[in-house]
Amino acid sequence: MFLGIRELAFARGRFGLMGLVVALISLLMVLLSGLSTGLVNDGVSGLIRLPVTSFAFEEGTELDSAFSRSTVTAEQAAAWGRQRGVADAGLFGNALVNAEASGAEGAATPVDLALFGIEAGSWLAPTAVDGSGLGQDPDGIVVSSTVADLGIGIGDVVTIDRLGTRLTVVGITADQRTFGHVDIAYVPLRTWQEIHAGVAPGEQARPGIYEEATAVAVLARDGATVDLAAGDAAAGTTSRTLEESYGASPGYTAETTTLDLIEGFLYVISALLIGAFFTVWTINRRHELAVLRAMGATAGHLVRDTIGQAAVVLVGATAVGVAVGVGAGALLSGSAMPFALEAGPVTAASLLLVLLGLLGAAAAALRIARIDPLIALGGAR
Amino acid sequence: MTTTTARTRTGLLLEDVDLVLGDGDFSVTALDAVSMTVAPGELVAVVGPSGAGKSSLLAVAGGLTRPDHGRVVVDDLDVVAATAAGRARYRRERVGFVFQSGNLIPALTAVDQLRYALRIAGRRGEPGRDPREMLEQVGMAHRARSRPHQLSGGERQRVGIARALVTGPSVLLVDEPTSALDRTRSHEIVELLARETHEQGVATVMVTHDHDVLGHCDRVLQMVDGKLSAAR
């Protein structure tokens, strides 16, 4: 690196420009990573945080509409509960509703909610930090912390549109719980069944509704694998693992594929850019490298020197880009944009960026091995 | 390292060297049965028209090109028989090149040019291999921290000579050192080459067009169409 470091200082304008581009790319990477995590959170954080390993939907339900179309019965839930390796199985309700929240001040706020119907006190029930969990009160609900951000607090009343069902906020979760970009409200299963069936308060419900929900939530025993096909055959359902069920969240698949595609392109662009830069840089130094080869420097030594240069530029510029990105991310996190930074994905993305950049530089530096030291001699052919 | 310090210098020997460039109808005989010896401490000039094979002579003597026939021996080392890696090692350890207009590395200061040459040769920190002392010898100590673009043509050539000699080579191969210099500077540079050749006991071959400077050389050879002969 004797020469490499001195060249970095000598050609600092060129390397600075290159570094700026790499920094901007890594900044974009961080923002995309944040957006990606944010969208995943917005889309499926409610599902991720359920203590569930798989869902059993109505037999034959397509994945993209599973949570809105499927209906399963308590009997099917019981059948799942008897399967080998299953720790718990229970009815799980999922419905999107429009509602209005009104606090003590009386001002009404319209809110969209994803109602998760869950047996109060069961293994599926959320743990709330603020207030209490789902209790025996059939009208008490636990809402996502993001609902609280709208200014809705414990004791506030949420009225479901059209039906007029009045629910009272009794607890708020510690973290974000959303499904398909809609905030979640955990509702006692019986109340959920009434709302889902369109039963207004005071109306007589059709007796069958209390036997039904969207899906059977299944939790495997620790270390055990549940034979989903066998369970489906016994219960007459179609199972999806928890991860597969993310695809049933509205827009989830489209959003994540779009972002993954953009990120993929960024990696390719970055590697090609570095490769192109070091190709031109190597060609520029052809004569000088030939002189060094004539002086007896090995190609390996010169290639290592150039890759070392690339490593300095890449690591330095990526670090700057990530730092700026994390700074900008802190500002964005409080905004309406679905943005969340996690150390894991950001680190992985930065490493990949550096690694691919080095590959590009290495491909360019291999030209050095083909430089003929004879061109160092003036009259040479 | 033991081999380099214990090395006995016997100078440069070329024996019956043939080199054909290109192939088929386009082949050119660059060197035709060339034989020469250069003793340690001797400065031999090779003159001749362009395309006579002067550069090929340097390339073969410096282990850059392998001749089709003949022997090249430096300090009892058979350069022709060596592998590509062996020839690179030969260049690192026993050859000093002085190129046209210096051919210095643009990013390096004068003293760093010498330091880097020592690194390449694997002689960093060896006693008697002091870059600053070497610059002093060629009268460039005051420009030690200057980069090539800040130096004049003559100064660049002085640094180039210091870079070639700092590693303590057995053979110094000099390619048209005065092509970019005026008369006064040309004389100064060749005088310097002659003095260093004698002082360092290095076998020097200088290829040149410049008949004006031949008076400083111990011997002058002429090359025409790949054939080497004593000058008239």
C-alpha cells in the first residue's frame, strides 16, 4: 500500500469524486433498507408479533386474499389442537373496519383498524404495557402503539361505522402492531365474531357465528415440527406458515419485491461503477505500471495495491454514506413515512456493497497482469 | 538477502544473442548474433539509427524479453534460462533501469521514488541503502520532497538515475537518457552516469542517439540492423 496510499492523496480529486458517488449509493441503500423494514413493519408487524407458527385457512383459500375470504370453525380448531407437535391451536379473527374514536374532549377522530379477534386470556392474547390486557369486558380492546400516536388513549371510545358497536380502549401495546398498513385493535373473539357478522348492538345474532373465525392459529411445541399436510387433511384446512401468511397482507408482496429489485439494481450499479472507475484508472497508469513491472514489481503486488486503494475508498465512503443515512433516518422515523432502521439489514447491505465493489475493482485490477513491461522502454514496439 | 550481499560482480555478458520479432512475413531480426561484455565500473554506449535494435538489446539484457538464441549472463546468473518469475527477481535485485525522461511515478516525491524502488527490490532498511544519501549523490537532496511534475527534465533524469542505483544493481541499463534535454543538461547527465558507474562498480549500457555525449563513455558500440560492432 506504499504507492496506493500516496496515489490516493495525489489523485484526491478523482478518488474524492468516486468516494462521493459510493457514499451517495450507500446513503440510498440505508434509506431503502429503512423503507423496506418500515414497510415490512407496516405490513405484517401484527403477524410477526403473534406467537404463531402457522395459520390454517379454509380449504382452498388463495393466499393473496386468505385473511379476508377464509372462514374456519371451532371444530377445525379443535382438530388442529389434537395434531402431533401442536402446543396450542385457537380461532383467530381478522377484519378491517372503519371506525371513529372519541376521547374525553369529545372530538371524533376517524380511524381505520384491523380487528384481530382473540380469545381473551388465551395464549394468543397480546401483552400490553400501558393499561391492561384483553379482559372479561367484551367491549375492551387493546390497540397498537401507533393508534396511541394518533392521540387516542386509554378510556377513549372507538365506535365501529354503520354497526355503531362501541369499544373501549383498555390497553396499548409496547410496539407497533399493524397489518396491511392498518393499525391493529385486539378484540375479544366473541365481540369480533359479532362485528364480523354485522350484528349491531342489541340485535339477535345467528347462533352459528360464535363458532366461526378467519383462521386457526397454530403454535408448534418447542423444537417440534408440525406436519401441516396431515393437519390439513384431518381438519379440512389449507395451512400457511407464519412467513407465508405475510403474503396475505394487502400489498406486502408487491412492496417487498419492488424494493428488493431496486436494492438489487443498486448493488449491480455500484459494482459496475467501481469496476469502470478502476478500469479507467488502470489504463491511465498503464505506462507507470509498465515501469514498475520493468523494475521487477510483481503483478500480484501491483494488483494488491490497487485493490487496497479500492478498499480504502469503499470502506471510507460507505461509512460516510451510512452515517449520513442513519442521521437522515432518525429524522424520517418520526414522520408519516414507513421508515425503520435496524442494525442487521443495514450492516449486511453495507458489507455487500463493499464486497461487490471490491469484486469490481479486482476485475479491473486484473488488467495489470496483462501490461507488458516492455512499453516502459521508449523505443519499444 | 545473503545472496545479494555476498554476490560477486562479474558484469554483463551477452553471447551470440538472436532475437526475431513478429512472425512469418512480418518478422524482423532485432538482434543478430550479438555478443558483448561490460565489466563492472564500465560505461558502454550503444549508438545507431532508430529501429536498429538498441531497445531490444536493453530488453534482452534486462530480462524483459527472452532471446531466441544465445546466453545472457549477469554475475554468473543465466538470465535466459530463468523462469518469468526468476527474471522479475533478476530485474528487482540486479538491474537498474533508467528510462527516457525519467519515467518517474507521478504520485511520488523524489525520495519516495527511491524508497518504493527499495521496497520493490526487498532492500528496505539495508545498510548503505539510504535514499537521501543517494539523492545527495546525484545532487537532488534539495528536491527530495518534490513530485515529478515540479521537477525539470534534467532533475527528473537525476532522480531516475538515483532510483535505478539505490538498490545496488549489478547492471545499469539506460534508455536514451538525454532525448528530452538540452546540450548542457545532456553533458551533466551523462557525466553523472559515468561517475556513478565508476564509483558504484556497476556495468552500464547506455543506448543513445546523442553523439555529443559519447566522450564521457568508456567504450562506444554501434548497432545497425541488429548487428553490433565497435564504432568507427
